Amino acid sequence: MKFKMIHENYNVSDLDQSIKFYNEALDLHEVRRKTTDDFIIVYLSNDVSDFELELTWLKDHPQPYNLGECEFHLAFQAEDYEAAHKKHKEMGCICFENEAMGIYFIVDPDGYWL
């Protein structure tokens, strides 16, 4: 039996701010949305992959989310590492670098590492 990964969910405090961040930092755009009286779910993706990032905004959760020790991340591979690094450095969202491994992490407005 085979399983295909299709999306990952992050709960966010400010949906518009998060959408703007993911669009600017990673060129992700909204592909669909589900809106109810209690929540809004927005799916983001790009034309490189069919994997989606699901952003969930809950009406009754206005405070920041407790992400614990943040020992998780969502990985992206950039076609041009140097250009991506320069862009993220200019945005001020790089939170950790490991030059020996050739990786760095950026952090979104809610504290998720990417």
C-alpha cells in the first residue's frame, strides 16, 4: 500500500499576515479556502509541487500558539540557494543557520520553522 503526502497544517493567529509571509518568503499562493463562522482554512501551494500548506485560523483563539520547543520543521529546497538566502536575510526571517550542512531555517509570523 502506498501513501502520498498531500498537506501539513499550521494554526495561525493572523491569517492575512501569514499568507503575505508565505507568498513573499516562499512564493506560495492560495489555491483554495474554506470559511465557516468559527474558522477559516487556506491551502497554499506553488507550481513546483502539489503538496499544500494548510493554514487554519480559529475565531476563538486570538492568542499566539504555544509551539513547545519547536522541534519540528517543514523543509523546502530552493533552486537558487544563494538568492533564497539573500532574500530571507533581507526579510529578517532567518532564525538558524548551519553553514557546514548548507542549510538555514526561516521562521514564520507564528514561530514555525521552515
